[in-house]
Amino acid sequence: MKLAPLHCDGCSAPLPLAVPQARVACPFCGHANALPEAYVQAAAMRQQEAAARRAAEPLWRRLARPRPRGALPLAVLLVILLPPLATLVGSLVLAGPLGQAAVVALFSFPALLPGAGLWVWAAAVGGTVMRFTAALAARPPKGKDSPPRCRDCGAPLALEQGALSATCGYCGADSLIEKIETTAVAAELKEALRTLAQANGKLRLRRAILGLGTSGVVVLLGGASALLWWAMMALG
């Protein structure tokens, strides 16, 4: 249920809708505004939704980390160090006319896979997390002392101490209270993510798909390396 945002009778400022009571004080001028019964009932409903949002915040904090700390430096280190080391080991193990080609196929090329796979996965997860975060981010406040606004209906949000996000009292959408550029976010993603719990489920699924996709690429490259080795052995 969506409700039109209310404005203060005294100063016309937009009113945050947070507590289910008959009158609400304007945060700007202090005027006590009477709330229609439908808005009081909506505020009571939003309090229950806000409890669900607070329960979902710890999971979001874990899922929304762009990548494991140190993943990209580790990937670079693996790409730089593993191939030369593998080539050296392969040169000591293999000998003969096909020795150099076999070293490349069985040692040097496969040694690129761990670092490359970690690099691709970390970059893909980082991009996905940023896209989800931007889709859930609250709109910026209209004024210097105004609160952030709902990402869906634009109403002012009632902020909680130490909260990661806020539930709009008028439309029920959850918004992240983070400063982030949202202009590049696809509109369909912003529409699809209504609550933080929904975003957790979709982000968890997206991360799993990225992990499987990266593993598939590594397996394909490993298979190509084995096929190259088999072809050289057949020609030899």
C-alpha cells in the first residue's frame, strides 16, 4: 500500500512517517500535525516491516562486501609468480624433442588459471555488489538539514541510530543510507528490489552464479590445455 507523502501544516516541509500515533511533530518547525487514520495504520505496518529489514541487515553486510579482502592483490601475485615457477618445474621434469611444448601445455599455461580465475571472480562480484548497492541507495536529501529520501517515492526517511538502511513509512520500500552514485543503475533492477531481504536473496543467487561461471571458465581452459597436450602427443 502506497500513500502520498504528507507535508507539515505549519511550514509545508515533508513529514517522515515513522511512529503509529495520531499526531506527529515536524522535525523542522515542531508543529504537531494530525495524521489520518490510514497513515497511522500504515505506520504500524511499516514498523513490522522495519523489524524484518533490521534482521536482514547483518546478512546484507556480509553479502555486499565487494570482494574478499586482498583477493585482487593475491590474483596478481598468482599470475606473476605461478607461471615461471611452473615452467621451471616442468623443465626439470620433462625432456625430449617435445619437452618445451609439453612444459607450456602442462605447466606454464595451467599455472595461469588460479590467478586468472580469482581475478575474474573478484572483479565480477565487485561489479555486481556495486550495482545492487546503487539500486537500493536512498535519494539524496533536498536540503542541508533534511534526511535522505526514499528511493521509490521520494518521501523523507525516518533514520534510526546506527542503522544501515531505512524503511519508508509511505510506500514500504527499503533504502540504503549510503552516499553512492545511482545514475548508471538499470531501472529494472531498482524496481525489482523492494526490500533488503529480497536484495539479499537475489544477491546471494547472483554471487553463486558468478562463482559457478568462473569455475566453468577455469575448467574449460584446463580442458583446452589437456587437449593441446593430447594433440602434441598424437602428432609426436
